[in-house]
Amino acid sequence: MIVTKEKPVEEILEYLAPYKNVLVLGCDGCTQPPRGLKQAKMYAMLIEMAAKLRHKDIKCRAATVAMQCDNYLCSSTVHPQLEGVDAVLSLACGIGVQTFAEVFPDVPVYPGQDTVFAGSQERENGKLYERCKACGDCLLGETGGICPVTACAKGLMNGPCGGCVEGKCEVPYEIRDEKGEVIKMIERDCAWYRIYERLKKLGRLDLYRKYRSPRDRAVSAWPRLLEGV
Ligand code: SF4
Ligand code: SF4
């Protein structure tokens, strides 16, 4: 899933300042936390109230798209919703916002979210972990299903490095507040220690011993294009 976090209301109001009629557009795709119709309605109310408190008049409507990153769905679902709309606030990830901008080049669109990473959800603890950087050359078959590109702080192809102490990485998770200040550091497991343990359990330490050469960065040079889909 694509993990996003809400942009501050002040930033959103700054984007929307020149407009009177705004469509808040959710996405029912893989955005996490969910940003569908319910959230679009909440945002619409919040923006109207926040604008009123600042003596501004913004009228918001809410709608949603099954997948904002699909140009056909985006076009067919949103087209009928655009009458009388001056601008759109998209609750999709950055891909959805860009798809909208391509499909409707004459309609101003603004992001309501910051797109953070592609992650996996741990429901019990309400946590989202980054899991894939879409590197274009997946290694999981050699690493016991644990991605060193994402889970190793140094993205090492062969590890662990000298910073692994008792299975822990020398680089902790950094939790930041809205201003980007680090408010908490959380210890994390060394990716390569985990890879070793998992491959050992699977009886595949032969894969661990295999030397992996440095990554071919050309594979993930951007922007990328995939044909024939
Ligand atoms: S190796 Fe990691 S970053 Fe690359 S595709 Fe696989 S999971 Fe994603
Ligand atoms: S300690 Fe492990 S996870 Fe951390 S940078 Fe070194 S090899 Fe990567």
C-alpha cells in the first residue's frame, strides 16, 4: 500500500486561497490510511470551517475514485463531477495527483497528502513500515523475502556491516513531528541479521553466502516506462 500523511490545513488553505468551489477527491485504491469518500467528506467540512474561521468563503464538495492513478477510471468518474469546480484537492498519493493533472490539464489540482512510502501495515500496533523502493530488480528470492534495499539503512547487497551489534542496526528509525524535527528514535533489527536468520531457518544459507555485486542503477534510472500493460 502507498502510505500517506495529511498535509497541514494551513498549507492546504494556502493552495486553495484563489478558489471558491473546490472538489475534494478521495481515492479508494491502496492509499493508507484510507482516503475514500468518508475522508473526502470530512476534509470538505474541515476546509470549509477552517476557511470560515479565517473569514474566507470556500465551498467544498466531495467525491471519490476507485483508483485515481488509473487514467480511464479517473477520467470517467471525475468528469461528471467537475461542473462549477474551480480546483481539486486530491487525497490520493502523488501518483494519483499526477494522473489527475494529466487527464484534466485545465483543472488546477493540489495534493492534500504527503506521500511517504510503499509499506506494509501491522494492524495490532497501528504501524506502517516501509517495505519496497520499487528498485526494478527484485532480490527477495535471494534474501528470504526481506528487502535489503529498503530494510538495510545503507542498502547493502552483502551484510551485515560493522554497525550490527547483537542483531540491532546502528541506525534507528527516526520519528519526526510536523516540522520535521526528530521526536523519537526507535531501535531496529539489522536487515542482514534477519536475512541470515531467515535463510538459516529455511535451510538456504547457500543464498546468504552468495556474493551480490553492486546494483545496476540503470535499471531504476527514472523516470521509468513500462509498455504493453
Ligand atoms: S528488492 Fe526490495 S526494493 Fe527492490 S523490488 Fe524487491 S522489495 Fe522492492
Ligand atoms: S547494521 Fe545491518 S541494517 Fe544496519 S546498516 Fe548495517 S547491515 Fe544495514
